[in-house]
Amino acid sequence: MADDLRTDLLIGGTWREAVDGDRMEVHDPATEEVIATVASAGSVDARAAAETAAEAQPGWAATAPRERAEVLRRAWALMTERADDLAALITRENGKVRAEARGEVAYAAEFLRWFSEEAVRLSGEVTTAPAGTNRILVLRQPVGVAYLVTPWNFPAAMATRKIGPALAAGCSVVLKPASLTPLTALAIGGILQEAGVPDGVVNVVPGRSASTVTAAVLEHPAVRKLSFTGSTGVGKLLLEQAARRVLKTSMELGGNAPFIVLADADLDAAVEGAMLAKMRHNGETCTAANRFYVEAPVAEDFTRRLAEAMGRVRMGHGLDEGVGLGPLVDAATRDKVRDLVDAAVGHGAHPVVGGTPGEGPGFWYPATVLEGVAPDSPILAEEIFGPVAPIVAVADAEEAVAQANDTPLGLVSYLFTGDLRRGLALAERLEAGMVGLNRGLVSDPAAPFGGVKESGLGREGGHEGLLDYTEAKYVATEW
Ligand code: NAP
């Protein structure tokens, strides 16, 4: 690993050991080898991070928006300059292949550039009260200290998607990255420091006990916002905790994305979109296509073409040339994928390609296509988080939409059709925060990312992403 690897806590501009925690190991999921040990915060460290963020917040809020913007812009430039090193770090701790990791760094850096541009475009409004007696002034003010909790699947992008808008709005932050992938978040902390973020404005506290760190940060009176990306189960727990102090919350939670292919779709485009929606980051994304509903007349053709494309993907260490699929992040993730596939096969599904886990060391599961999946198979109801495409043939678009909406989750839906007018009408009926219409990728820093139903609250990215770190203040004014 590089000599300048950051492995300590970043609190108040200082890199330091945990005071009441210890150190935790980080592993390469391709080899299961320990690649680093990282300071693991305890509650004293977490409180110290919240306190230093609280001290730094008023000064940062008072800093000119242009200056805040320029810090973010410098951080974007530094991330872009160091893209290769950061990508290698992501591959080492997360497993995704180098090209995907490069893509993530570009995506992650772009949030910093986008929000550097948004920082100077935060406007309020002035209107005349309907009674004509006074003016209604609405100001947008930073919400205060924000506590950010991120998952392992995008260790860079989930951090910058929160830090970018928080800093642009004038909030200071405490970031708790996933314990499987703390190295990338610490590296980003270092980059922000180099870019000129004042001490205490960005604090990074990995910790093996997420609940200990979270409880200590959330009880600090200056913390006014919780932004979480992760599973719906943990999101619900955190909403309960946030309710105790009536915190403003953003929740980016799990998905169960349907991928609908209608008979009039361009099948080449649908397969290309499916490969992107399914295989991006080993299938370990909240936006991963989780269930394929294909109109019966094209189901066999689509299945064959997708299986051919999936069968061509080479599995191996993400740093090796020509590899398109890395290891899954840990044994639990691999075992979940294996169990879901085995249960689907037990219910009558047939693996057209793949279907058997690889040998260790490393957590391997090959690209897999399942046909003939029974409607009550658990694989259609749970997030697979692996490179498996279960295919269900449906009679028509009505059945596809009904099945697609038959879930408590609603992050993203994909729809492929040759008739754009019909596609837009169906997109309106899909219960999801986002729809990929003839497109297998929706993520874009300039767009409002987020889910409906149990997939979340609030939006990240776009202009909405900035507003989620502000409060509206109304001043009733006479002049
Ligand atoms: P997770 O288990 O919910 O963990 C996410 C984060 O929460 C980690 O930092 C974790 O820390 C922390 N955490 C876990 N239990 C906690 C607790 N009791 N109190 C406070 N914090 C706690 O999710 P994951 O497995 O890392 O990520 C996969 C999930 O994230 C999937 O469901 C995926 O769909 C979702 N996701 C959603 C989006 C989106 O934008 N909607 C994006 C990416 C991922 P530790 O690592 O230390 O346990």
C-alpha cells in the first residue's frame, strides 16, 4: 500500500489514534489478506469529532460562498489528479474492478465540482403577503453540524455525495464510513484538508461499533442533521434515534429495481442496458437491476443474449487486466447470493450461465442468469447484491408494471421500449424515485437521486441535494 495511506482518525484537522477505541483490520476481498489496520473510534472520539465540528461550524457558515466553492473545486481537482491511486485503493478494499473504481472516482469527484458550482447559487425569495400588509422573506441557512454515515459499496462517491452539498451549504460534518472500507474515506478526508478545508469542518471517524459512534455523535446538541446511506433495516433504526432529537434526515436506502423489457424494445440496447444496470460494481449497487420482467415474445431471445454477454465476463482480482467482475465484498454477501440462487433453483429456476460460487480465498460468485424464476422466489423480493439476473416472462406491460410495483421498496426502475410515448406514460406509473428509460444508468451528480416508499427520504445531487442541508428561515418584514 502507498506510504501516504491515511489510517488514523481525522478530528479537528489532526490525524490521531482512537482514545477509547482500538484498531481494526481492513481486508482485500480477493485474497482475504489484511491490507491495513485503521483506528477505530469509540464514544469519546466520536464526541470529540462532534464537538470540533460544532466549534468549526459558525466560521465555515460565515465563509463567503465563493471561498467555500473554491475549496470544493480544489478538492475535485486533487481527486481527479490522483484518480489512479484512489481507484487502486477502492479496488483493494472493496473488490470492484479497476475500470469501475476509476468510474467511481470520477463520479465521486464530480459531486465536489457540481456542489462547488451550486454553493454560489443558493437563493431565497421575497414575496408580498396576500393581505398586502408586509413582505415574506425566505432565507436559506445551513442546517448545522451534519452526521454522515456511508456504506461500503461506493466508498468514495457516497462520501462526496454528502460532503459536497454539506460544505457548499455551510455545514461542518462528521463522517462515519463503513468499517469494511474506511481507507477511501480517510483518503478523501486528507484531500479535503489539502484543498483548504479549515480544521474541524470535516472529521472522519471509522469505528467497528457503528452504534457506539452514532449514539455519541447524535446526542451532541449542535448536530442537526443525519444523512444515511445503507440498508433499509439500519435506516429505520436510525430514523428512530433521529426522532429523539427531531433531526433533519436524509435516507438513501435499499432498492429492488425491476428491469422491464417490452416486446418492441431494441434488444441490443436492452442487453447493453441490462449489463450496466446488473453488473456495475459486481452487482453490489442499490440501483442494481434485481428482477427482469420480459414480455413473453422476446423473453427467450433476451435471455440468450444476456447470458452470452454475462458469460463473457472474466472474474478475477480487480487490479488484473481484462477482468470484468471482482470478488464480492465479504463472505456474508457471497453466502447471501448463493442462498438466494439455490432457493430460486429449488423453486424451479434454471441457471443459463453461472450459478455456482467460486473457490476461496476470496469471495467469488460468477455472472449468473436464471430463467423460469417462480414469482414467489425470495430472489425477486430481496436485494441480491451480486451478479445474478433472475428473469421472469410476463404477458404484457400491465403485468410487468404490476409486478414491478409489488414491493415496499422504490428506488429505481428500468424500462426498455421502442415507443417513447408509451415509455413515458409507464414511467409515470412506476413507483420509484428514479426511472431509467431505455437507459441502464441513472446516477448523475446533477440529478436528484433518491427513492420513494421504504427506499428513502430526501434527494442527493442536483439542486435538491444542496437544499437538504439548509433550513428555510422566514422573516415577516414591513418596509
Ligand atoms: P448497512 O449495513 O446498512 O451499513 C451502512 C452504514 O451504516 C455503515 O457505515 C455501517 O457501519 C452503518 N451501520 C450499521 N449498523 C448501524 C447501526 N446500528 N447504527 C449506526 N450505523 C450503523 O449497509 P451496507 O451493507 O454497508 O450497504 C448496502 C446497503 O446500502 C444496501 O441495502 C444498498 O441498497 C444500500 N445503498 C443505498 C444507496 C442509495 O443511495 N439509496 C446507495 C448505496 C447503498 P459498519 O460498516 O461499521 O457496520
